[in-house]
Amino acid sequence: PLLGEPSHQSMVDQLSGIAASLPVPERILLISAHWEESTFSVTGHPSPGLIYDYYGFPEEAYSITYPAPGDPQFAGALQESVRAAGIKLSVSPERGFDHGMFVPLKIMFPQADIPVVQLSLSKHLDAAMHVRMGEALAKCDLSKTLVIGSGFSFHNMKAFFKPVAGADEMNDAFQLWLKTLMTDVGVREGERSHQLINWETTAPNARFCHPREEHLLPLHVCYGLAGKPAKQAFQTHIAGKLATTFLW
């Protein structure tokens, strides 16, 4: 999307519009699908560099800049609060920002003047564990903080590049399930949490849409933090596939 790819333009417009509708935050906490550690970790460098964690793109993709500052003090405060809630959280003093951070934020906040702390996934990819992390974050001081779960509600990479019979229909059913689950105010939170944690068996075409779940789990963290249905759901096509974004 940062190189003007036409099939990403609707996502660019959508993210820009969402950013414009929000109060300008004092800091951003971003959960990235592109960072996994044995225990949850946050970035602690005051000026993290960028990690170009992709391959096969034009040369200009490796000269993208986004010089947002880090926030070591906020990272330390998160560590203490989350640990008090019973979850181990490490601070990574050298880790840079991966493209799960700088791609959406360069679209949403192009000035790169808002401090950012990035939160990893747990490499165990346990859905309940990521909901619990969100619940632990709810006990932290997140005033004036924008929390972003940076993932993708569809992430079957083969289906983007090679025709698969029924792919769009299977994804559309999954997106409808996800949108309904995350926004229906008639669903009790215990049931919503149960279905989201057990998404592999409760969602239609779950493993087709997510052969590996790392791009879905930032949503689990955000839901655990919010503990209620999303206020809005935005849908658009990204590279030809329907995708859903949620706002609390």
C-alpha cells in the first residue's frame, strides 16, 4: 500500500479516514502480527529503527522511512502493570519496528511524531493467552493511548496469488461470522469470548482463511482489552479479498 498498489487503495482510504475521525493520541501501543517471542515483549528503544521483514518487493520498499520515537518509560510501566496482573512481559531494548507497525502508521499518522511502543505475540499462538493479555492491559494506564491490533482478518497467502475454487465465498462466510460475533450487542461477553478463543472450531472455513493464526491474534488482544462488542466494523477489499477492521 505504501508503493501505490491499486488493489490496496481502498484500505489506504479507510485507514486514513479512521485516523482522521479519532482524537490525536499522545502515544500508540501497537500489537503486531509480525513479531513473536517466547514470552510477550514490548519495544524499549527510544528511537527504534525499521525492520524490512518482507522479500521480493521493489527496491523502494527497502528505503521506506518512519522515524517515530519509542517510549521506554511507557514500556516499563506496561511491564510492571502486566506483571502485576500475572502475565510476564519483557522489554526488548534493541528491537525495531516491523512492517506490521510502519505500514499502517505511515498511512494513518504520516508525520511520524507520535511515540510508539510495539507489543509482540506469544509464539505459542494460544488464543486464550492473547485474550488474557488484553485483559491485563485493561489494568494499565492507557489514557490518551491509541491501541492498534495490526493483523489481517484474512491471511491465506496462497489464495492471494493463485486462484482457489470457492475462495471468495469461503472468506465471505468467515468475515460475516467475525463481523457478527464482534459487533452483535445481543451476544453475552462470555459467549463472545468463548467463540473467539475457539475460532478454529466455531468459525466457518477457519483454517482456510488462517492456515496459521498469527494475523488473527492481535484481534484477541484488542477484544480482551475492550471486553465488549466493537463500536464499528469497516469492511473493504484488500488485494481482492474481503477484510474487516474493528473500532472500539
